[in-house]
Amino acid sequence: MHSRLLIVCWRRKLFFLGASLLFLLALWFWGFLYTTHITEDGGKIVSVRELMLGSAHGGRHESLLQRLGFHERHDPALDGGSNGVEPHGAAHGEQGSVQLEGDEGGVKFVKPTPGGLRSAKVRHTNDWDAIMQDRTDEGKQINQQPSGKGQPSRHISDEMRMAAERQSHYEHELKRMGVPVIAGLGPGGRPPPAQRLVHFDLKGAPPKVSYLRRLMPILKTLGATGILLEYEDMFPYGGSLLPLAARNAYNRDEILELLKSAFALGLTVIPLVQTFGHLEYALKLKEFAHLRETGDSPQALCPSYNASMAFVEELLTQVIEYHMPAENGNLLHKEDIERSTPKLTHIHIGCDEVYRLAECPRCRHRLKDQVFLDHVYNVATIVRRRWPHLRVIVWDDMLRHMALDALQASGIGKLVEPMIWVYAEDIYKFVQSATWEKYAAVFRTAWAASAFKGAHGEGLLMPPIRRHLENTLRWLAVMQGEGNRFSHGLQGLALTGWQRYDHFAVLCELLPAALPSLAICLSTAAKGYFDVSARTNPILSSLTCPEPTGEHHAWLELHRDSMMVMFSRCMFPGSMIYRFILRLATLTTETEEYTDAIRQRRGWLTDYNIRHNFSSAARVDDLLGENYRLLNAVSNLARTAASTLTEVYDHWTYGEFIEQRIFPMLEELKRLERAGEGLKKRRVWPQRPLPYLKPFEVLGIDEKT
């Protein structure tokens, strides 16, 4: 009995001891919560009590009790007062809203009003709505930041990143294709030049008009807007200028058909008539020799003769009048004239490379620059007086070195538009920024001119396409940078295709051989950048090329295929000539390498061996093996040259081409063959030393003198 009582007492003691411990633990925990501080907002210490009562940060953090649906009255003086703004929810009387009403000493619940009553007796705002409004405001600060300032910034950043990725991919494709990468050029850049002219130089290898007409739709597809026609002696001059026309000059009906084709496609035609320099085709003749600046050179006209100005005016009159269908009706029928939008709007008066200037007795007392400027002014005045609607274009190279004051005083700024030509890759090397600034101060507008052939060697068979493309790309970048200097901007880009360097030079690259170069440069100029996509770039389709196959190789590889053999598979007008020229270029290279090796590196068929008839027959026979192969290949090419070239050229032209390009190879190979056969016949040779040529004999000078 005693033991049971003792057990009961110990249980009670343990119970009270445990309850006391729990009470003390709860009291300690409450004190810990009440006094412990937490870190908020960048390291500032805020107590739990302050956080619960909403006194932290000057009332910025609302009471945790309020967020739980309680309200504690505070002294307005301590709180900073009520802001007097009615919450959005209370203003709209939301059904089921919770209203809190404070007491001076405590906190109590208030039942939700059935209709969301707006009580005027409530001196404080609806705190539940305040909590929700505050959360909404915080959400807006976080969520609306992207949609306000942050979202456009993020959107712009994303666009910039995507644009950078696209540009990086674009430049990678350019490098893969061997296309020069020019800063600032690419898809989505500035618009291309408004005018894209294709220059036909007819003073050498003039194509048949039927061939030029076949090219017109292709040029239009590639982005051409007009044609710059330099006739020289291929125009059918009449009257006093009849001797100027070449024996194979176009007749008027042929030119009529050419202009009709251009008009039908909406292509403008700008005639180019040289009026100062490069008048060899006229001044070489006896009838016009008296107009030369110097008697020994037909290169330039003397501007001081009255007869010179009469000659120039007659030149311009015959060409301009024939190109104005609206006035004389000789090109189109009346209804065709009304439908045709292209009209003669410009005339190009040349005036480049006037090498012989101010040398004759009449001109030598005047400054060269003044002589040039006065002549340009006089010619432009003639055009504007007789054809007021025409705008006059002039080459710029003679103006580059002139002083600004001289250009402004000359008065040509309101009469002519300079066409600034550079065919090298570095445009600014030839036309510096100061020159652009000077031109902009004198002229309201200007043109630019690149080249697609005839600019990198007088005797080339194939144009270096990569260089011509880079020249075009560089010009596009320069035009974007310099066009804003002019009050009327830059008019456009002319892609020149020179056929001779001057009237007396041999032929440059033939037009069919340069057609792929023209297509690449023209499509680039029309887009304002090089389009790397074979589907959207019109080059392959316009030249009737097979679709590219395989993903391992780019559809254009300028760095690997410098001869552009890929275009030999195309079927554009003149493609047979293109393939013929490729074969000729290959044979020319092989022949030059062979003959150079014979003369310089091999020791049995040199000029010395031939002159002294002294060599090894076996060695000569070995060297002649390659000669026989090349001679046979070149002979076969010569036999097919006429039939191949006749598609585009008359017999005068292909005869000249064969004589310049094929006959020299044939003659050299035959000479070596004859010399080798002679060396092989000898069976007895003289003792050494052999007689040698004395210096006087080499120079052709009599030793006694």
C-alpha cells in the first residue's frame, strides 16, 4: 500500500516537473521569437516585432498581422499618417471583402459584409484590400518591369543577339564561298543604289545587235535599270561625220531594234559620247587631224578652235536626236511612245584621261585646269541650251586634283554630274575623303562606277571575278558612307565593261567570257550586298545554270575556282564562247609555261642553241614531244574559233581576235618545231669554243662608228 502511494506521488512530481519544463521552454521560445532580429534588404536588421507590426522601413513593410487579417491601431504621428488613398477593391465594392475595424486597445475580427458595404464610418482603409493592392503593386513592379522598360530592352537585346548570330552566319558563308567580307554590308542593311547601269563599250569587239537584245532580259532580271552605250565608231554617223563610222558600224535599223528592246523592258539608255579625250577614232583621220591638241597624237581635241566646238556639237546632235523617240518618233509608233516610260534623260560627255592638254600654241598660255573646266562648261552649256531636259554626266578623274575654289568658280556644278570611277579594291586610295567633301560642296549629286571586265590587264582572256566583286562591294560601302554628303545623294552605280583600253589597244576580255562576272556584280549591286543563297540570288537562274548539288561545297567558290569553270555548265547566251575561252586560256597558260621553260630553264632548245645550231638531237626530240601536243591542240582550237565566235561577232571581230590570241601561240610553237627539227638533223658539230655575238652586233651598231 505504501509503495503504491509512493509511485503515485512520483508520477505527480514528474508531471508537474514536465509541465514546468514545457512552460519554461515555451516562454523561452516566445522570448526568442520576440527579440530575435532578421536581415532584410541588403543587410538591414529588422526585428520580428517590427516586421509583425509593420513599423520597419518607415512603414514600408506592412504588419504581418495585417497580412493575416488583423489590424492594430498605431499613432498617426508614429506611422506618418494615413495616405488617404482608397484601395482599388474597396472603391469597387467587392462582394465578400473583409473589413477590419480597430479598437483603441486591441484587435478583433469583423465579419464580411454581405454586399461589400462601403462604410464611411471606417476611418482607416480596407486593410485586406490594402494588402492585396500592395501585393499587386509589388507584382507590377516585378512583372511590369519587363513589359514596361525591361521587356523592350530584353526584346531589343534578343533581336540584337539574333541579328549578330545571323550576321556571323552570313559572314561565315561569305568566307566559305570566297566572297570578300565588307563591314556594314549584309541582309537588312541600307537599300541598294537606285540606278544600276551596265556599260557596253563598243569600240572593240562589238557584239551583234541580236546578241545584245538577248542579253537585255537577263540584265533586267539581275537588277539593271539602264544601259550606258559607248558607241565610239560603231554609230552610223552621217553628213560631215560620215568618215567616223567604222566599216562594220551598226546601221540605224539595228540601233532602233536595240533601243526598242531596252524600252520594252523599262531600261533607260544613256549614250556616252567622248567630247575631249579618247577621240582617237576621229582625230586619227585626215579629215579631222587639224582639230588635235598636238599634231603627233590623236588622243585629245584642242578646245580653243571654233571648229572643235562645232565638231562636238554635231557629234552630240546626231547621237542625241536619234535617242529621243518622243521628239522625232523614229523609234516607236505613237501608241508605243505613250506606253514606254523610259525616256532619254541623261547624256554622258566623257572627258576622262585628257592626257594632252594645254600644249598647243593657242592653249599653252592658260592653266591646264582652266582649259579643261572651260571646255566642260561649254559642252554642257550646248547640251542644256538645246536639250534643257537632259542631265549631263562627266567622268571625274580630271577633277580630283583641282582646288575647290576653281571648281566653284567654273560654274560646272550646276551643269554636270560627275561619275566617280575607281576599278581597284581600295576606293579611298584614289578618291580620298577630302575629295568627296570637295565634290559635295560643288555638285548636288554624283554617280559611281565600278567594273566587271577590262580593268585589270589589257590582254586578259577571263576577268578576275573576285576582284571585280570586291570592287563592287567596296563601292556599295563607300556609297552608303558618302552619299549623305550630297544634297541630292548619289544617283547610282555604273558597271563598266571595257573592251579596249583605248582605240589602239588590243581586245580585252570578250563580253560572253565576262557575263558571269557581270551577273555576280550586277546582282550584288541590285541587292546592296552579296546574297549567299542560291535560291534567292538570281545568278544561277538568269544564266540557266544547273542547280547546285551537295552540301559539302558552296554553290560559288571564288577562292578555289578562279577561272569560274562552274559556269561552263550553264547555257546562257554565248556560253559556247565562254567554254571556248576557258579552253583557250588553259592552252595559253600551258604554252607560255612550255615556251618559258624552253627558253629559260631547259638547256637544249634555247635561242643560243638555235642560233649556233648546236644541241643534242635526243634531248631536242624529248623536248619537242610537248610541242607537238600543244601545237595540235592550238591548231584544233583555231579551226573551231570562227564557227564558235560567229554566234556573237562578225568576221571582222573574230578575225581580229584569232590574230591577237591564237596566231601568236601557233607561230611560236611552229618556230620551235622548225628549229628543233633542224637541230636534230645535224650529225657533225664544230670544236669549242663557239663564236659569240659581239655587243655591237647585238645592238646593231657598226663597230667602226
